[in-house]
Amino acid sequence: MLPLTVRDLVLRFGETTVLDGLALDLGAIGCTMVMGPNGSGKSLLLKLLHGLIEPSAGRIDWGGHAPREVTRRQALVFQKPVLLRRSVAANLDFVLKARGKDAGRRAALLDHVGLAHKAAQPARLLSGGEAQRLALARALATDPEVLFLDEPTASLDPASVLAIERIVSDARARGVRIVFVTHDMGQARRMADDVVFLHRGRVAEHSPAPDFFPRPRCAAARDYLGGKIVV
Amino acid sequence: MLARTLGTTAMAVLLAGGALAQDQSIIVQSTTSTANSGLYDYLLPIFEDETGIKVNVVAVGTGQAITNAENCDGDVLLVHAKAAEEKFVESGFGTERTDLMYNDFVIVGPADDPAGVAGMQDAQPALSQIAEQGALFASRGDDSGTHKKEMALWEDAGVDPTAASGDWYRETGSGMGATLNAGIGMGAYVMTDRATWISFDNKQDYEIQVEGDEDLFNQYGVIPVSPEKCPSVNAEAAQSFADWLVSEEGQSAIAGFEVAGQQLFFPNAPEN
Amino acid sequence: MHDIGDALGLAVALVLSGDADLLEIVLLSLRVSLSATVIACLVGLPIGALVAIGRFRGRDVVLIVMNALMGLPPVVVGLLVYLHLSRSGPLGFLGLLYTPTAMIVAQTILIAPIVAALSRQVLEDLHTEYAEQFRSLCLTRLQTIRALLWDARYSLLTVGLAGFGRAVAEVGAVIIVGGNIDHLTRVMTTAIALETSKGDLALALALGIVLLVIALGVNAAVQSVRITAARHAYV
């Protein structure tokens, strides 16, 4: 379904314009880190690209695929994982069954995210890191071609952060296209093939990682990386 | 899975419920006075033992009993409102009305007797006096046999109590027992059949104040519901129940029913 | 007020004596009201779920009607069911009047709106939490409803309990369609009404206490299930 072409994307809520004529191109492979100050529209951009919300105007083209098809072949991991009120195993079983996948994959998925020993436990009693790994396993269970992650490691401890990064890197290595929102500079450096920097409802800069971090082109990105407040 | 099990259970319950009312059984639409006094608890086992016919009693006011029977929701009507019963038969809903038994109505009131009617034998002057004094009077107000009787007595007395409805005249719109409970609660006079009164457990300081007038006579009749109007009735069983009630055996059974050593109903079926 | 003391003693004596008539009445009460609750859930939960996740024209009107129907007067329901099941009514040929089935039908009609309206609220709250994740997973409407019903199962137990409570406590509907026939359609509430009308207030109250204890027992059972579920964060 790649490459992705986005043109003139506008998102408005009443009087407020969140995205204002955004344009973006994503290639077939790699891990794109989406960065930008709070309120720059990163999460909403992910939801738009995934087809969860409708733009006010503009065009999102996933290689000509229909919107419903697009959502189906992608997965999104939210900042706060939404887990069913069931056991860890049942959370995976639910998705495998709903999406017509092989139910026998549950064990391998749990093993992959290091939750095999927690299979029978209530999902909502997992720690933050475990819950997010389960959410990742659930996303991977749908065999997505594109995996969106919306600050999945915010408020997690360093070990959990690394565990999740490892799982995402594995997916990238298997050819899954990664689009990853983060505020964590270290994480961005570790993971990024390229960086999309959002500012004032537009893509202020889209550069390969080796160019972006040492020499961001736009002033807002320079301020952001330098720890200054960006408005 | 759970839902399916529950569904099956529900169906089973429904089917079982439907089957219960079948076989040889009849429904008697009757009055609260006969049921509340315990008459049926005494009579029916005797009849059921003899015939194997199960008798189910729906006890409501005479007005509702007649309406239910006119809707074909009963096999036998056993009430106490002769005029309405005769109309029921004339309209073709009943095959034949037979006098069955009688007792009498009494007027009960608080021991201090605020209207001073204690010991009066004639109902109409007693009612007039209650009205004049503006003493509280609780009426069924439900178109039952007792209520119809009471209204006829007021008319005889030349008083229209409904003009004072909500003032001293209180229409409860309820059964005999509920009206007694309400009347006793507010200290009002109440006209009731003697059977209900004798078997009533919540008398407090109430006493019979007026009794013995011929006009307080309370005649019960029995009518099988007509299979011509209501093809669903169990005509044969209904007829045998009515026949048994007016037979010598049924009549002596009625005479034998006592509460607190008192006979409550007096059989008076015409001898064949 | 000596009646209350009498009634307590009588209630204890009734229960201890294992009175066969009392047992029959209690069992019929439970059978009728539990059946009505199960059927009302089978009907009401899907309706509640559909309205909870649905976005359609006239939804506000449906909500108002559902909530208003929660206040259906039992005696009106009884009368409507009577008019249908009466031999002279459209369903008279079924011969259901004055049977436990008629009582189940009446109570089902009485409490199905309660189940639908309360479950709608429960499921809508849960759906608010799940909706975006479910859209991302491309679940069908049926899959969504099934997942919501299952995940809300412990909250829905309480909804069912509200329906059961209303059913087992009402007298207006069952006395009209059941007829309060001894050994056939007499349940706790109609027996209480009967004893009250006989002026046997102590016995009426004693039966009321027994009814209350049964209701307490059912509630305690459901509550213990909920507590276990809450320990697993399944509520």
C-alpha cells in the first residue's frame, strides 16, 4: 500500500484548525519518527492516516487502496493501551478470532513479547510496560503492513522502553512499515530512519535521521531539540 | 453458550407453565368474600376428591368477576349480585342461575360509635344517621356485589353519599379486606358481609353496630358459563361443579363450614 | 405496632417449619421472576447494545421512550396482557391466562425496558472506552456488540438484578394475569396482598420478610460474583 502520498490535508474542529494544508510522502520501508511540540497534531495525524477520523479537506492516498482496506491492513498502538476485561491470552484470542487468524499463533505472540508466563492473568492487572507489550502483540497479531505507535513508551521505565523498542525493531526488520510518534529524543535517535517534524499544522521538516539530529533545517526543530519551548 | 442454555431453560419453563392449566380443571370467577373466608379451602378438597376435577378460584370483586366471565376467562361464576347475575344469563353468557346460599351484611364501626347507630336493626335509618352526623363511612366503591348492595340501601335511605365523596364518604376502590383495613385505619363505618367480618383478623376495637335487617340479606348464586358464548369452557366439569354445590351433599358441606364456631354461609338452593 | 414483632417471629417460624405451601409459593415466585429476568435479558440486552453503539436518526427519541418505559405501571402491563391472553382476546386460543406463563409474559414486558435502558447506559460507557481501538481493529458491529456484552457481563449482572428486583416485588401485573390461584399462580406478592385483605397483617408481613430475605440472598450472591470479578479487574 506504500508509498503514501498526503496533499493539502486540513483538519478542523469548529473554529480551531489543527492541521493546515499538510503534505507528506512516505516510502516503502523503514521507521519514521514523528516529532513536534505538544498540540502540533501528531496523534491526530496518525488517526487520519490510519482512517480512524475523516479529514476536513485534502487527500490521503495509500497506493490507491480503499479507506476501509487501509485500516484493515494497518494497526495502531495507543499511548494508553485499551485492553479487554479478560485474561492476557483471551485478549489475543479475541483479535485472532475476530480477524480470522490462526488461533494457534497465540503462544508464539506471547512468547515474542515476553508475556508467556502471564497468559492466564487478568490483562488489566498488568504493569504499564506489560500492558503495552500486550497491546503490541495484539497489533502484530493482525499482520499489519503499517504499524502506527502513538507515544507507546511515555511514562514507562527504561527496561520496558527498550523491550518495546526491540519488538518494534523486529517488526521493522520483517518489513513492517513503522510510523512512531515520540517526544523521547534518545528513542528517536535509536529508532529513526527518517524524522517528520510537525509544527503549526504542517510538516515543518522531513529529513533522514542522520541529517535531522545534527543539523535540523527549520528553526522550530532546532528550538525543540535544544529544549526550548516551541509555540 | 450461556445465552443458549438460558434460552432453552426459558423455553422449558414456558412450556411447563402452559401445560399446567390443562387436564380436568375449571376456573371459578368468584368474590373475595367467599375466598377470604376460607370457604373454598374447605369445600374444594371434598369436591376434588370425589370427581378428580381441579377447581381454580380467581377471587375478585363481583363486577370484575362478571367481566372476566363475559370474556370467557372462567367456567363458573359464583357471585352475589342477583340483578347483574340475571342479566349475565339473559345476555347468554350463563346457562342458568341457581340460588346457592346466603349470609347477611352487617355494618361495623368503632366501639365508641360516633354516629350512635349501635343496636339499630334497620339499615336505612342507620345510614341516614351516619350521613347526618357526617361520620366517616368507607365504601368499596368497586362495583362489587357488596358495593351494589350498599348503593341500593343508600338510595332507599334517600341519601346520595357520593356527593360527599372524599369528605365523610370514602370510596376505597378496593376489595372487602382492603376496605376494612382502610376503614378501621380511619375510624369509619364499613358495610361488610358477615363471613368476611368473622374471619377478618385485623378487627382492632371494631364491633358489629347494625345487623338483622331483612334488607341486609346477601344471596349468592352459581352460574355455569355458556359453552355457546364461550366454546373454550369446560362445560361438563363446570356443570358438575354447579350441580354438586346445589346437591344435598354440597349444601350440607356449605352448612358445615365454620369459622370460630360460627356458621358463615347458609345453603338455600331450591330442592330438586 | 406489635404486628411487626409478631411478624418477625412468624417469619422465622414459617421458614423453620418448612411449610410446604410457603415453599411452593417461594419457588413459583423465583421461577416466574427468574424466567422473566432471563427472557427480558435475551430481549433487552441486544436492544440496549444496538442503541448504545448505534448512531441513527431518532436515537434521542428512542432513548426517551426506553427510559420512560422503565416506569411502566405493573397494573397497566397486567391489564394489557390480560386483554391479549383473555379467551376473548387475540391470543386467547393459547389458553395461557391464569397460568405461570402469563405471569412470566407480564413480568418480562415489565422489566425488558429496564434491562434495555440500563444496559444501554452501561454498554455506551464501555463503548466510549473501546470504540477507537475497535475501529482500529476493524471489528464488525456484531463483533463489537458481542465483545461489549461479554466485557460488561459483571455490570450487566447488576442490570439483571434490577430487573429481577422489580419483577419479584411487583403484584399489580401478576395478580391480574395470574389470578392468585392457590397452588397454581399464587406467588409471594399476591399471597401478601391476600393476607393483607384477610386482615392477617402479621402473616402478610412475615411473608414480606421472607421475600426480603430471598431478595437479599439473590443480591448477596450476585455481589459476591462481582467482588471476585473486580479483584480480576474485570468490572
